[in-house]
Amino acid sequence: MLIDAATHACEFDYSVDTVQEVTGAVEQCKTAVHTLIEKIGAALAAVRGRNLDDIRSLGDANVYSFVLGLVADAQLLLEAVDVQLLPHPELHVELLANVRKTLCEAASICIKQQCAGNPEYSVPAECDCQNPQEWDFPSTSMEAVYSILVGDFVECRIM
């Protein structure tokens, strides 16, 4: 997922680099995209050499926590890009949507792996997975649950 996110971010970067008229908005966009690519690169470096399918220790779960923080930072950078100020905004909206979707998928994987590696993050055993109303979430809508979980992780900064 992170490699896909880097690929999509580079596609967006290339598209922005082809813009003929350079304005302050275009420069701001380029800076945000370059920082975004750096965050994704740092996340890739953090998982380098690790078996991503098998969480054997709390340290492995902590790596996912670190990567999740980088992904959250990258998502915030995406929000700072105002594609309406760029020429051909419809193309840039689509390219950014690809990056956003891939980052969300990467965040989802990080959350799942954290839960697998550290029982503290997991749904309590007494909660019936077939009956999510017992989980005591304010809503049983998966979108609402996702926003609650991701919102908590986005606010968390890991140093």
C-alpha cells in the first residue's frame, strides 16, 4: 500500500510539475507534495526488512503505530493542497483521490496489525463481533466507527 501511495503521489507531483504558469498556489502545492512523498518514504524505511504479515512483538506493533502517525501526517498534507487553484482541477482531484484512498487503506492495515500485535488495541473478547451494538460505540455505522478510530490516531503524534 505504501509503495502504491508513493506511486500515486509521484504521479500527482509529475502532473503539478507540468503546470506552465507557476504561482504561489502551485509552489505551495509542490512543497506539500514533496513533504508528502518524504513522509511516505519515511514510512517505507520504517517497515524495511520487517515481515509485515507476522507481528511477533510489541516492537513490531509499535512500528505500525509509527507508520500510522506518518500516514496521518501525509493525509493532513493532502488536505492542505487546494487543487481548485491549479489548472485542470478535475485531473488533480482524481490524482489526489488515488493518493488519499491508498493512504486510507495503508492506515487500515496499520490499525489491523497493531490490534493483532498488541491485545490492548483489540476489541475485548467479551464483545461479540456478530453483534457490534454491544461494543458501546455511539453508532453502529462502520463509517462512524472508522472515523472515530482514525480520528483518534490522526490526533496522536508519535515522536
